[in-house]
Amino acid sequence: MSGHDHHAAAPELPQSAIVDDGRIATFARAIFAAGVIALGVGLYVGWKQGDPNQFAKIYLVNFMFVLALALGALVFTMIQHLTKAGWSPAVRRVAEAHGANLRWLWVLALPIVWLWWNGRSHAEGHGPGLDLLWPWANLEHLAAHDPAEAELVAKKSAYLNPDFFMIRNLAYFAIWALLANFYFGRSVHQDSTGSEADTRSMRKWAGPAIILFGVTTTFAAFDWAMSLNPAWFSTMFGVYFFCVCCTIGFSAIAVTLLRLKHLGFLNGVVTAEHMHDIGKFIFAFGVVFWAYIAFSQYMLIWYGNIPEETTWFAARQVGAWAWVSAALLFGHFVIPFVFLISRWVKRWPTLLLIGGIWMLAFGWLDVWYLVVPVIPSDIGTFDTWNAFAAAHAGATTGLGNPAIYLMLFGMFAICIGSAAKRLARVGLTCRRDPRMAESIAFENF
Amino acid sequence: MSTLTIERPTATKAHDGSTSRLWGLMAEFKTPAAIFEAAGRVRDAGYRHWDCHVPFPVHGLDKQMGVKRTIIPVIVFFAGLTGCSVGFLLQAFTNGTGAEWSFWAIVWVTGYPFLISGKPLLSIPAFVPVMFELTILLSALTTAGVMLLFNGLPRWNHPLLAKKRFLRASDDRFFIVIEARDSRFIRSKTEDFLKSLGATHVEAVED
């Protein structure tokens, strides 16, 4: 019974199941306001700590976390159209609503423009430039500080230079906003028309859209996270960030749906079958594929044992960072693998909720692990790993800083509030998708 | 529930006049709704050795029949675990030790510790790809193998295939078959029972 379009008339869904009764809108306003306040306080607290570099990194981690959430939700939507999925119209609206945050997420990236503008003047008295985070933005400074690295990085300056960086950032946000707007807008448009043309159009563009998505997230990951250590490179970094997006985005979709169902919405629309499948998505992309990619990246570098590559992992295996690495191995792979592998866990709302929140937390820790560690500049002066590890045994992760969690809650709450407001406005499901009847009746075998 | 496709209907002349043994009873239904309803009542009547044969998947029929979930996933989990451990032990033994070992005093093997790019002999990261692949290999082969085994395959013939009427199981008829080996099977009573379910036709199947 699958594999064909179903042209059955869209089922009449009870309004109380798919339309906000005011509670979601109230929640959206409250969480949005709380987010704005928390972000403001977090920014203030962070700035007052007087370490602009650490402050910028905290901001970047939290920004990449909420960005990954929206990107993961966007790619979920696009996969459904690309594969002509019949099971998912019941749950797709939640993904579209999270993804549609990409319409405005560029606002949170505006500090990059400010840094870029400052950096252009090269004059005293201006604020910090892009080299606050990205050393390649100021080669003179890097040369004075670490000539060997500067020599390597100078060879990359055709790509890693402030102006091209800005242009690329503009392109990323423009493309993402366009894609998210298209997939949210067309889907909402279909709610009023019930037209199959909307479905066809979304399917037709899904292929090119996914290619654009893949290229932009890959290069965005290179630009924002990988180029923090501009001499280091990994061709797997882009797909690693894709896994981060999947982990965070799919988990957020699961948690959102489970909360909506807990509030009494979507009864008879979203069933255990759908949650089971979203659990599979988290398991497949957030747990197994992540581990596959993370290990592949690690093993090739470990095996090759070339200093310019191994330094990145060395920085993540000294002092307290070793615990973060181990926490990711177990918390992002081993434990959720065993936990989520069983069918009944994915179908049990409370357990899947725990799994989703767990993966959100470790997804965030993963971004922290990617962005924050600094490769010690004296790393080349040690003869052995043991000597290096002993000298840097005191390396700290900085995870105790309250500004992190204020900003994290702030940005996360703003995004959740924004998505919730959207859901309250347009309804909780793609009610007139031509495959809605098929989706509601969907069963796993 | 199973879906049968019969390609060569003439290949099933099984008997040459010798005495045949009753294998079961076959009841024919005309609609998915009828067999769905009937399956629930066969389940409630307590039969265990019975099956439905339908030309296309009837959603929910498994549940209606009271088919329990397969235990294949549990078997596959342990197969995967075995693959993973074998992958590790194989490499730890061959590359990590110089131990000598004789299988059944016939095959004599020895470890071959070989230093590769200065890594420790027992380097787990290098072992992971093989451990991973063996996990997948054993899991996949076990899944396929156990699935066939549990389905009673391979088998070359089946008593039902001798029934001309049964050919329509791959076209437009729905069949419930209760096997004679079922402890509740009493030919006359079971036949009446099947008729009472609304079967349009009931006939005996011989082995």
C-alpha cells in the first residue's frame, strides 16, 4: 500500500488536536521573553568577566547550537520531500516551524559583521576584529606570535580572509533563509489551498535544496569552527557538523512533539508510530552516524600521526578536556546506543523524551568540544605525549561559567519561543497535505 | 501472515493414489474484512498452528492473529556482540601477541606481532574498523539466516501448493489454514468452526 500517491480527500481532523487553544501562544510569549532576558543577562555577565575571547567563544558555541537545531529541522523537512515520505506529514509542521527560525537567525550573527567592520580599520581605539576568534584574520599578529603557523595560514589567505569570509557568511544565511522560508511557506500555503501543486513543488526542489544545504553547512562548519585553528584541517569536519545538526535538530523535533502531545494536542494525528520513526532518526543520525564520522576522523588522524593534524586532538585529550572527550564517547554514543536501540524505548513517550533531552545536552557539549579548546602554542616543544600531557594537566574546560548557561538558555528559549509562536499561528500539522490520511494510518512493521 | 506467489501451478501434482494423510483445513474468504474478522475468532478459539494467506498485506492482520513479536532482534544483538568480540580477539591475538595455538592439534597458528608506524601492538583504534565490520557481517548474516530458518525455509514443497483453489491466494482470495497438528484440531469441529466464520469454502488439505 505504499509507494503510490494517495489522493484520498484530506481527513477532517478535530480542531482541538491541531489548532492552538491559546496555551501555546502564551507559552511562546513567556519563553521568548525569558529568553531575551536571560540572553541579555548572559551577555552582560559574560562581557563583565573581561575575557573577550572566551566571551566570543561562549557566544559562538551557543549560536552554533541553535543554528544546528534549525538546520537539523530544515534537513529533516527536506529529506521527507526528497524521499516522498508518506509517513511524515503528521509531524512535518513541527520540523518546518523550527527550521523557519533560519529566517531571522542571521540577527544573532550580526556581531560577526561588527567584528569584520572593526577589523577593517586596523586602527587603535576600535573594538576587536575578527581575529578575536579567528587568528587568520590578522596575519601580522599571528606572525609575531607563532611564525610557523602564520606561514601555513598565509598560504590559505585566498580563502581565509575577512572579506571573503563575510561574503560567504552572507551567502549561507541567504540560502538558509530562502530554503527555510520556501519549505515553511509552501507548506502553510497548502493548509489553505490543499493543492497538490505545493507538494510537487516542494518535492521538485528538494534535491537541489539538499545539495545547497550540504555545501553551505559544510563550509559554514569550516569557517566558524574549523578555522578557529586555521592550520588544522579535516575534510570530515563538514559532515561532522551535519551530524551535530541532525542530533540537535531531530532531538528537538522529538521533544517538541512529545510536549505537544503531553499538553493534549495532536491526539489521533501523531501516534507512537511517528515517534518511533523519529526515534530511529535520532538513533541513526545522532548516535550511530555521528560515532561513525567522529571515529573516522579520529582514526585517520591518529593513524597518520602527522603533528599538524594530531595537535587538534592533543588539545582535546589533556587535563579536563580528556573527560569531555570521554563524556562524548559514552554520552553521545555508547549509552544512547544501548538506550535507544530497543523498539519499546522509542515508542514510550517518557523514555524518548529523556533520550531527546539527553541528546540535546550532548549535542551542545559536542559543539563546545569543537569550538572551545585551544591548541597550546608550546605543543611543538615536547618530545613525548606524556611530557605534553603532564605540562598541560591543568587544562580546564571552562564549563563552570554561568554566562554559558544564561546565554544558552537565552538563545534556546528565543528559538523555541519563536517556533512555538509560529505553530500557534499556523496550526500544528500539515492538515491538507495530500498524504495526511496515509500518514495518520501509518504503522511500523 | 504470508504472501505467496505461485509461479508454476502445474508443478504440484503430489500424489499417485497412495493413501494421503490429513494435513489441515483450508478456508476461503472473499474480502480482507472477512478474513480480518475471522482471524480474530480463530485466535480467540485458541488455535496455535494456523496461518493466513493473503494476496496483499492486510494492515493489522498480524495483531489480529495474535502474532507475537519476533525474537530475532535479541538473537541478532548477541550475534553482533559475538562479531565485535571475535574481531577484537582475532586482531589482539594475531597482531598483539606472539602466542602459539593449536586447534584440535591439527591446525597450528601463531601470533605475528608486527610494529606498524610505531603504534603499540595492542592498538584498539586500529582494530575498530574490523570489529565494526565483523559486527555488521555477523548481524546481517544472522538476521537473514534466522529469518529463513524461522520461516521454515528452505523447503521444496508445501501441501497447500497442491490445491488448485489456493492459487487464488496470490490473486483475489484470502485463506485461513488450520493445521491438523494443532492440539485443538478435530476435523469435524474445526470444519464447522471455519464455516461459522463465514468462509465461502472449506476443504481438506492432504500431505
